[in-house]
Amino acid sequence: MQERALQPLIHERVRGNMETELQFAAIFETYYKRIFNYIAYRVSCRYTAEDLASQVFEKTLSKLSGYSMEKAPLEVWLFAIARNVVNDYYRSRARHRFFSLDTLRELVSGKKEPEALILDSERSDRLNRALDTLSAKERNIIALKFGADLKNTEIARVTGISESNVGVILYRSMRKLKSEIGSVEGL
């Protein structure tokens, strides 16, 4: 008798979980590539970016029921989670200095010739050194623009600064990068 009384509650919970899973699947399919690219711009290691992107979506799934569209658009909420995950990664990395085997794994790939790997590595190092000359705010905006492929208006919503300020920061950051690297052909 009690089982019949509980069945509607159980079915409601199962239906609610299925709806959440479907929402999450749609969010994941729509935003994974942009979140991954944003993180990859910030951490400069594909394997670390994959790990951090998975953390972003784990947090998204666990907090999806508490998400409110009135507080912030979904895209802003996701990139705020991604920014916090990257910041947490750098904080923990500062506490635990260690040698990363991930960078060696990228270099020791059987897919390319050794010369091509060395040239790619040198280009990547030059770009990373140039990006290191930028402030954290500038690097974050560059990552949102080119890694996540966001428009200036979307970057303004994510960061909480004005759209015109985003444009100015992007312009100045690109000028700094150009002075460090030269031209794209210099890479």
C-alpha cells in the first residue's frame, strides 16, 4: 500500500533527473568547445585544459538546479565558473610547484616530424612568453575573445566591464603582443 503512495514521488524525481540530464547534455554540446578553447588559452596545455573543462562541467551539473536566469545569462554563468576553475588551478599550482609531464607528452608525439615539433614548440613558447607580458585581466579578455570566440558585448557581460572598455583593452593587448612577437609571420 505504501509503495503505491510513493510511486508518484519516485516518478517525479526520475522525471526531474531526466530533464536535468537533458538540459545538461544540451549545455555541454553547445558550450564545451568554447569553454575548452577559453581554458586552453589560459593554461597553454591541452591536457590540463581538458581536465579543467571537465571540472567546469562537473560543477555546472552539480549546480544546474540552483541556476537562475534572472541572476545571469547561462553563458555568463558558465564562463564565470570556467574563470574560477582556472583561477583555482593557478592558486593550487602556486602552492605545489612541480615538473609537468603533460608538456613532454605533447612534444613526444608520433604524429609529426621532430623538426615540426621543435618549430611548433618554439612558436608556442614565443606566444606564451608574449602572453605572459599581459596582465591577468588582459590575458583573460584575450582568452574570452579568441579562445571562447565571444563578441565584445558578451565579454562585457562575463567580466562586468563596459563594452567600450573591452574594446580598448583588446586593442592595447594586441598592440603589446604585436610589439613582443612582431607579426604573425614572425611566429
